[in-house]
Amino acid sequence: MTAGIDKQEIDKQVSDEDPRKQRSRSRLLDAATKLLAEGGVDAVTIDAVTKLANVARATLYRHFDSGTELLAAAFARLLPPVPEMSGEGDLRAQLLELLTSQAKAIESAPIQVTAMCWLGLGPELKGYSSVDALSTDKPELRSLRQTVFEQYRHAFDRILRSPDAIEALGEYDYDVALAQLVGPLVLTKLATLTPLGEAACEQIVDDFLAARGVSS
């Protein structure tokens, strides 16, 4: 995977700073995370964060270059860990395991859907792909992009771009394939429909494979 600055490295950088700076940064992140979790993206304004954190506006800008960078740090705090995949079984089994884990993650952590939408629409984060996911030199944005890359793209890369998958699936539009696999999960959450269980994930995977001439 592309090397980048991860959250552990960011935390280490912060730990080397003056304790007072650490405390003010922590208060800002606590405030931004609380506002994001309770009120969504629109609630995370500079005024709201500094008021809740009881930190001066100038102090915020010593830690974060922009509201976008602060928002990225708050998103990174809320995103759950990347689920561990066994890597066992054939292509169908691996896709089913991954899709089922993603369905559970989206169901239990709605903030992920918000994060995906925000990443796609945010003016400073547009153009996201598995190739340029870590292209920014801002540590907080790199951290968020790396997390989302690992969560939503890299896990599928490991399966769909394996030699066995390439041989079985032949040539196809990779981005369309991701939309076909993950799209129903996201739509279900956005439309507040009944969460998709393993049986539904199995149908999605089987339809995806059948459309490419792979027997299940």
C-alpha cells in the first residue's frame, strides 16, 4: 500500500509538543468530534468548535490550517477500525466476507456514509481514488484519506486485483464494479431501508459474478 502519514504518526508528532498545545488540540478535536457526531458536517463551524472547546480562534489555526483539516481530523476519530479479512476461500467467498463486514459497518456506524459523501463532494478532497488517496501533504487529510482508502478501496483491491480475480473476471470497469458491490449498502442506509443481511449480500455478490460469467 502507498506509504503515508497515519494516525499513530500524527499522535506521536503531537506528543512531542508542549503539553499546553496538546491540551488545546485535544479540546478542539473533542469539540469537533462531538459536533460532527451529533449535528453532522454543518454543525462543525469554527465558531461552534472554539466556543465548545473554550479555545481562542487563533489557537485553532495554530493547530489546523483550515476548517476542512479540522473536520478531517474529527472524521478520522469517528471512523471505525478496518475489519480484518481472513483471505480464505475462493473469489466468491472472499467477496461475500468483505461485503458482509461492510454492510455491518455501515449499519452500525452511519458516520461512514457521511464521510464517503463528504469525501466525494468536498472541494479540497475531490478526485479521490486508490491511486491519489494520499496525495495531499496535510497530515490530517492524509490520515483521513488513508483510513477511508483502507476501509473502502484497499480491501476490495486486495481481492479484485488478485491474479485469480483478474483471470476469472477478465476486463471490466473497476469503479463500476465497486459501485455495484457497495452501492446497494450505501443506498439502503441513505434511504433508511431495512439493513441488508448476509443473504442480501450473497445475492449482490452472485449477481456481480454472474454478470461477468463467473459461476457461483
